[in-house]
Amino acid sequence: MIYSQAESTEGKLLLTSCLTKQLLEAFEKVEKPYPLISEIAKLSSEVDNRFVFHMGILHDQGFLQYLTRHGQSPFEPDLDEIDDFSWADFNVRLTAQGYDFLSALHQKNIWNAIKGDLKENSIETVWKVAQGVATKIASTQLQKYFDESVLK
């Protein structure tokens, strides 16, 4: 099914951590491995310019995959109107890297840092920082385990 959307945007589109997290969490809520885009939208927001922008960034970073013929975006700009776009309701999947990123976002200290100090950074920078922090947390937890086993 093909949809058309027109929306007037005021100002520029900004990547927001809250919408990014909502989109990723929608994959956890839906009970299918390959949900339709409309199902993700229903659980997170609406299909508007912000949704399309965030989905595109998540796809660019390898966090999700469009299950179209050649993996191309199901969102197409309307060349006559700058704020219009069409889209087809294809299936989409969260990649292993997407699940890793979502897992990192579930860590309270990482999420608080993203909402606070990292909110102006690119998603790539946030992902690298989240990976580093998650690795450090895991190392610390493993070190405690090894320290306890040595004491026994």
C-alpha cells in the first residue's frame, strides 16, 4: 500500500534521543520479527517528517533494515513539494547492532548521559560512547566476578 504525507515543518529537523528510543523500543513491543513500518509508527509516533528522518538515520547507521527489494528506503520525497513524501508500508527489522544500541539505551546511566550531555551529538557519536560505557560496565561486572572467585 502506498501512502502520501504532507507536513509543513517549521525550522529544521533535529534528531531527538526520545523519538529514537521510542522507535527502537517499538521493535520490542511488536510481536513480529519483521513488522510493517505502520506497526512501528503506531507504537512510537506517527508517520511524519520527523518519523521518516529518524528512520532514515537509524537505517544509515545500520540499526534497522528495510525489507524492500534492494534494501532501499520505502520513503520517497515528492519532488514538487519539499515537505511532502510518499511511502510504502514495507516490513522492517531491527538489526543485531540495533538491539545492542537499544540495550545500551536501557542502561540508566547511558540514557541519562544521552538525554543530558550528549543530546547535541550525532547518533554515531552517541553509539560509540554507549558502546564504550557498556563495555566498561561489563568489564567492571566481570572483574567483580573474577575477584570473588579468586577469594573463594
